[in-house]
Amino acid sequence: MLKSMFNVFKVPDLKKKVLFTIGILVVYRLGGHIPAPGIDGAALGQFFSSQGNTLFGMLDLFVGGNLRKATIFALGIMPYITASIVMQLLGGVIPYFEKLKKQGAEGQKKITQYTRYGTVLIAAFNAFGITFFLESITTSSGAAIVPHPGFMFKFITIITFVTGTIFVMWLGEQINDKGIGNGISLIIFIGIVARYPGGFINMGNMIINGTMSLILAIFIVVLMVFVTAGVILITEANRKIPVQYAKRVIGRKIYGGQSTHIPLKVNSAGVIPIIFAQSVLMFPKTITTFFPNSDFMQTVSTWLSPGAFLYTTLYVLMIVFFAYFYTAIVLNPVEMAENMKKYGGFIPGRKPGKKTAEYINSVITRITLPGAICFAMIAVMPTFLIKYAKLPFYFGGTGLIIIVGVALDTLKQIESQLVMRHYDGFMKKGKLRGRR
């Protein structure tokens, strides 16, 4: 594998793409250290130290800690992600957007344009709400987050946050055009990974200070390796449905006659169900923070705290529900059956049309459940590691699934470039899925 890494830099075009991607990610990380004007970063950091299990803590995870530090990239790429999910959902329920999805490159170009407009609107809305919220809160010690509130603070902060989001979106698109990998995903990836070195340093300090035993630390590291391997296995697992194409004679040429398959992922929805479930459960928890003197609200907060029985039960059930919901949006068995019938394809033993659609739907229904349950177990794992093993950083859940998914996708793209130029890929025995 080390030799393959050196091979990357032997191909001038691939070397240029990799270095360009690294350069863009460095720019993003540097921007994450430029503070937004008018905000007391130390006071905001103190406030966020008690908001880890709320929507604020979740948002801060996806923006790589930029919200906690009140930088110009405080909103990160989340408005773009939200706009993309909304567009994807609209493509399954509104005929106009569904038609655009079927128009190929031109339709995708239009969808991208609408996604950009939506990103700006969502970023402006989020920035507007955050500025008002920042002016209204104080830390437990009574320090104001915004020392000098007013119209100018709101105006400058909104412009700064929205411009930061647009710039981050542009950085991601530059990676897509001139770099390697998915730019938007890599930006989220680098923000999450940047937290791990500090976490391992803290764990080392805990071992030195005697607050964590060496045996427990070794066990946690081994567990991390096995869990990461499990996430890779689930992410790459798929169910292959055999498809046979009948021979067709057109003029003097014979078309079709080959056998292929439809790969259906065990978890087609990916990390989206976990994000949806976290958002739904964290919303009431966030609301309770505004009523610190209400006994009822504090009781609700206790019930919906990570690790509580009610929270864990609802969390798992919601992940399974949203897995089915999102899979039903992105995979249409009827459309898949119609496309096969259109090009003369059929599943052996199944009649084309309705029967084929019913069979594909039954397969999707069966394979989605184990994938959703496995991801649900990975999602609740960080809570127990932090609560019982005293792990000093967040490992598992949404972050781990994103890291594994993005890493695999990027490695596939690099490997395909190497193989195309007659170099060995990263794996001598076996191949990354997607390599032929």
C-alpha cells in the first residue's frame, strides 16, 4: 500500500489533483481560525461546552468546530447539505424536479443551480437566527457572547457567515472540478478528522495522570479498529439481483444477450437517517435549555439526554424509520422495472413490469432492516463510550460513518486513476469495490 501511495505522485496529472485537493483543504482549515467580528470567542466556547447534546453541538461537529470558535466559516457547508437533501426529496415528490433528474447533464446543471440558490437562502436564514440568538445568551458566569449588540453587528455577522458558506461551497466545487474526490464530503471529512489528534492527546494525558488505565485504553483502540472495519463492511455490502438482457436483432447487428446485476446497498440511505433522527430528538432538548428554571423542562431534558433509556429507544426506532423513509425516496422499484423492460432486461423467474417491481421492493425491504439496525448500534455507541469508558472525544456515530464513506469513495477514485495508468492499486489481494 505504501508503494501505491508513492505511485500516486509518479503520475503527473494525478499528483496535481491530489496536491490541489490538499491545498484547498488547507485553505479551509486556515479559514477556520479567522474569527468573525463582534463575537467573544472565549465566552462562546464556554457556552458550547454545555451544549454537546443539543442541535448546537451537532452543528458544530459538522462544521469542524468553527461554530464553537465563531469563525467566518461558522455555518460551514451545512446549508449546502440541507439544500441538497431538500432538492433530492423534491425530486421524489414534485414532477418538475423528477423530470429534471431524468434529463441527464442539463437537468443536473439546473438542479445544481437551484441548490446554490437554496444554499444562499438557507445560509441567510441560519445566520439571521444565529445573530439574534448570540445577542440573547450569556455564559454561566454572566459573560455576554456579543459585547456590543445592535444593527451593525447583525448586518456584518450575517454578511460574514453567508459569504463564508458561499466560499466553502466554492472550495468544494473546485475540488470536484480540478481535484480528486467529492469536494463537499471531503470538507466535512477534514472537519471531523481534525478533532481526533486532540482527543488522542487527551487520552494519553489521562493515562499518564492515572484517570484511565492502560488496559482500558488498549481495549478502546482495538474496539475502534473493529468498529471501523464493521462500518466499512456494512457500507460496502450489497445485494446483487441478477438481470438478463434478451438478444435483439437490429439490421445486421445483434444487441443484448449479456447477463449483469443490480447492486442494491444494504443501507442505501447512508448517514441521512442518523442525521434526521438526531435533529428530531435534539430539537426538544435544545428548547429545554431556554427554560433552566422549569422543573418539567429539566425532567424532559433528562429523559432526552443521550444514554437515557427513552432517548436510546426513540433514537434507534427513528433511525430505522428514516432509513425506510429515505430509501423509499431515493429508490423507485417501479422506475427500475420499467427501465429494465424498456431495454429488454428481465430478472430470471420474474415477469417484467409489476412482478419485477414487487420483487425488487421486497428485496429492498428485507435488506434495509439489518443495515439500519447496524447503523443504529454504531450511532448509540459514542454515548456509551463517553459515559462508561470515559473516552475524551467523540468516536463513532455520524462522524465515523461519514469518515468511512468519504475515505472509501476517495480511495476508489484514486485507485481507478492508478489502474487506468497500469499501476497497482492500494490492494494487491482483492479490490476496492467499484474497481473492475
